[in-house]
Amino acid sequence: MALLKQLEHLKISFDVIKLATNNFGPENFIGVGGFGKVYKAEITSTDGLTKTVAIKRLDRRHGQGEHEFLMEIMMLSRYRHKNLVSLLGFCDEGEEKILVYEYEFNGSLEKYLSSTTLTWAQRLKICIGAARGLEYLHNPLGTQQRILHRDVKSANVLLDQFWEAKIADFGLSKMGPANQEYTFLVSNAVGTFGYCDPLYAETNILTKESDVYSFGAVLFEVLCGRLCIGRPDDKHRLLTKLAQQSYEQGTLEDIIFNGLREQMEPNSLKTFSSIAYRCLKREREERPTMAQVLEELELALEYQESFQSGKPMEYEEIIEMADREQSLVYTNKRELKLLLSSGVRVDWGRRWFSLSKNEHNCEMISASEFSFQDPGTVEWIPYSTSRFSEVAKIEGTHNLQIEYKFKDAYESSFSHFADWTDNGWMMIELCQFVSYRKVAKLELLLEGIPSYNIMLLEGIQFLPVEMQAVEEEPVVVVADNSNTNWEQKLPTDYQYIIKSAKDRVPYNITNKEIYMLLSNGILINRGQMLFSLDKDGIKCCMASARAVLEECDEESRRFSQLACLRWISLHESRFEKVAECELGRVLRINCHINFHMVSLNTPYATYLVYKLPDVSQGTLECPVDVRDINRDSPNFSEVGVIYLTSPTIPFIMLTDGDQDSNQRQNKNPLYRPKIDSLPRLRKDGWMEVEISQFKADTPTSLNLAFEFTFNEREQLTGLIIQGFEIRPK
């Protein structure tokens, strides 16, 4: 009885129930359920509200015992869904076992099977609601256990005042483990003849497919307008057998309820009857899941509603605009969406329409619609992977990035990122915008394009920003002083570090104190190297800017544009001096790392640690070329790209009324994958960007050398560099 104690707040006294039902008087009696009589009553709750309720008084003569009573309470108190009946309370006094439910004004579905006023569309919606309830029981959220109902039938599908279906009567239900594809429970076969799964009746093995079979019987009841079990003298007493035979012989229309056939859209009937038939398959593996049943019923309703409204199926207007040479064959909305997800050419080949994975509209406009300043430099050629018949071939392009400007804007914007698409084209994001108009006009001028001798231009594409949860990028933690298991984390060669310390370490210091000292970081090599241990005891180090940056002389400045450096002190740096750049656009780093500075067999990454200049000195928003200049490196001469400032994308608000239609603001690109070459803010207030990766496989010293070349539009003036850090990847 522990469960009932937990649900003390749902208890209703027997006296209250007697009063509400006029001592279970005949004027309140509304029917007989599987395990007793049901009464309609009104009960005032503790908050003063009066509710109409259905009261089920269990009768032990009908077979309902303590177990079924508790199962019903447990089920409906734990599992809540809009398509399950709601338990409002219960009474458990002496021999009285009473359940109080929210009253469903339209009663059970079985009463309306032969109703001529219940339309086909209404019947579909009722079936969809019931399917949602069962699908929830079979696949509950979180850690809830799967529920197998065991007595699915039209009498246990109740209808509220809005004709919303509610699954009821959980006294026979069984629980199974959650999150398993298959659930097998051995139990004595129970349920209602005609609805019960034949395999369950034969083997006593209950599965969620047993409920699916019963629901298939309900679906054919709805279609045929009769109960699953007929009169004993009826040769077609079992509707399930009659429905299966009629479906297989192609004579299903002969048993459809009078008046429904004229209402039905053919594809709606075809979809409904097909999934109902699959539910009745003998082998469990051949039956659909409730999720699949729900999907097909919703499709049947879409067909029906589209037919009743007289409107074409969604997206059929797009198909009407499609180029005639394309083969566009589909029989239902699902096939149509699948077709559009691959894309179709529309508007006489000038546009390409497709659906995103979230079924949002995407459109590409062919480059043939562009205005070129010098059309003579453009050649139109066919290209095998293009979505259009021809693409623009442009020769003699220049500049390092896409430069573009919106109409009436004073400043140009730059786009540096390019993504490879699935069909081998590159795509660069130009802007993001929101339009509150049905027709949006957006004009932009491409002022510069990438530095290739020849470039093919396919078009400009408009893609939705797929709204999805994005985890905020965490601030980089540069140290962790956890001293758990410090003995295992203290490196065996720590004495080398201690001997190299800039400041003398007391001779009587304990090993634990040494570990704490190394965890917090210790300056070594005359203060030009910061050594530390991370939370796992892995070695980390940072070489100061003075130790690694190549300084310029007059000759190197003249021929290489090497940056001039000014050495300044900053209180937020552990090093005595940091480098502030003055003029120039090239930096060189040469870093020698003793093997005692790194842990063997550990993947490492290297980082440039820096502060950006004041805005008045420049933004450093262009990409930076990084070249490996260590001749002994396997990556010698390879060039990569980093960013010292995260790129921004213009954001445009296209509004109604007199507001400026080109309101712009800069906004970070949304939902991009994590890219190592983008900068991040550290916990110590400095910025960092990853330069390279390596693994220390042998106890040998390392030499790392890189050259950074900044865009010709920018100068390094004001950039402050603290050092070059090496830590585990």
C-alpha cells in the first residue's frame, strides 16, 4: 500500500462520493464498464471548483481485484498525456474500490461507429488521437517503463466534448522495460475476444505488437461502421477476418460503412486501409509500430483535408512551375517532399527550389540573373554538377576574399568562410536576414572575388537558418588546481623543472607542495617559460613572446615586412615583458621545447596567446596565413589559416512601413561547427587561437617554427602577444 500513501492527495472519501452520486442512484448511472458500474456526478475540489466526473465503482463479481485497482491508479497517476483519460482521485475504504475520472462528454467510440453524422475526417482525427495515446504508452519519455495496454478496443476509446480521443481502462495493463526495441512479457492471455492478438492467445507472450493488432481491429471498426464481433449467427462474425479477406481480394469497398465511401479521397482510403491491414498481420515482425501507424493516419488525414478544401496539396504549386523535362512522379505527400528534398528546377530554369531537412523552403537563383559590370569577361558554359543548364565562367579574378556591399550601405563587408557542398561546389555565407514581407527585395554588390585565374559561378542561394539548440562555447580554462591523487600526477622528472626555476624553491618543500606549485605554474628558464600541470597531471608550458618571436632589423623589415616589436609590462601576464607590435604584417615564431616540458604519447596543440588592439588601431578581422617554416617538420611549407577575431556576418531586417529596409547590424555566424582556427577567450582574460597539433612519441626535444602573414589591408599595430602555449589537445 506504499503507492496509496504516496497518492494521499488524490483520496476522496466514500461519503463524498455517495453524496455526489445520490447514493449511486439510477439517475446518475451511465453504463457498465468491464469491472463495474459507471456513474456521472459532480464533485467540488479543495480549491472550490466543481467538476463533472465519471465514477467507476468496482464490482468484485466482475473480476476486478486489488491488483487491477492499484494498476489503474499507478498508471494514470504516473503517465499523463492529452490522449489518455485523467484520473482525478480514488476511494479505498473497506471493500469499496472506486476510481474518479474526468468526465468525457461524448462517451466511448463504440457508440458512434454506425453514426451517419460522424464524418470520415472526424473518424480519422479520432483514430489519430488514439494512436498518439498508444504511441506514448509504448515509447514513454525519460525513464518511464513501457506500458502494454492489453485491452485496446473501441469501448476503451473515450471522446471528450471536442471529440478528442482518450485511451481508457488500464486495469489489465502490463509494464515492460523502457528504451528497448522489443518487449516480451509472459502472462495469461486476457483481453476481449475479436480484438485479442492471436499469437498472444496461443503463446501467452505479450508484446507491444499485441496492442497494434487490437488497434488494427479498431481501425476496421471505424472504417466499416460496426463492432469487431457480430451476432453468433453472422457468417462474418469476426470483422478482422472479413477485413483481411476483403483487402486481399480487392473488395474492401463492399464492407465500408454506408455514406463514408462518397466522402473519401481515394489516397486517404488507400493509406488508411493499408496500415490497418498491416496491423492485423499474423507475424509480429510484419506489424508496424504505433509511431508508423500514427504517421500513416496523419498522411491519410492530409489527403482528406486537402480534398475537402479543394486546394492543391502543399508544394504542388511549385511542381506546376517545374521545368517540363524533369521527371516528377509521386503518389502522396511524403513522396512529394522526398522529391523536393533533392530539388527541382523552376521558373524556366532560372531558379532551383528544394526543401531542407526540416522541410523549410530553400531557393537558388541562377547566375544568369546577375548583372555583370563587364559582361564580356563572362563565358556561359554547361557544367555537369550544376543545377542549371549553364554557369558563369569568369577569368582574371583577383583579391583574397569575397567583398560585397548592400545597396545604400557605406561600408563593404567581407566573407572568409567557404563550405564544400555535397555536389562539390563551394558556398560562402554573405549575410543573414529576417523578412516580415511576403516579397523581399535584397540588392547587393559583389566587389571582389577569390584569387583564382578562372572561377565558375553557379548562383546565389537562400537557405533557412535551422533553429536548433546550440551550446554556448565555454570559456577556456587554463589551469585546474585539483589535488586529488596528486602522487600519481606528480611527474617523475619534476626535479629538472625545480632546478630550472627562475626563483629558488625551498629545499625542505614536500612533494605535495611541489605538485601544488607546478599546478599553479612556475616560471623557468630565466623567466621565459611557464611550466604547469593540468588537472590530469599532463605537462603544459608556455614560452614567452621574447623567447619565441623573431625581432626585425632594418634589413629584414625592408624585405620581409617583419613586424617591429615594443616590449611592455602588463600586470595580467606572468611574464616580465610582452610584445606589442608596431607596423609590419609578418610575425615569425621559433620555439625550442625540451622533452622534459611535455608528456610522452600525449596529443598536444599549440596556441598563440594574445590581446587584440584597440578598435582605433584596427580590427584584424581578415584571415591570417600560417606557414610551417621548420625544415625538419613533415608539414614544412604547408599553409593554414587562423583568425584573431571571430568573423561576423551582416544581419539585415527587412521590415514593413516607413522603416529603413536595410537596417543592418553585425552578428556572429550562427550554428557553424566548432573550428579550431577560430579564437577563444581564456579564463585569464587573454585570447588564444590554435596553430598546430603534434604528439610527443619519443623523449627528444622539439623545434617548432611558424610564419604568420597578415592581410595587406591590415597592420599589426597594437596587437599584444604574451607567448606560445603547448598543452594537451
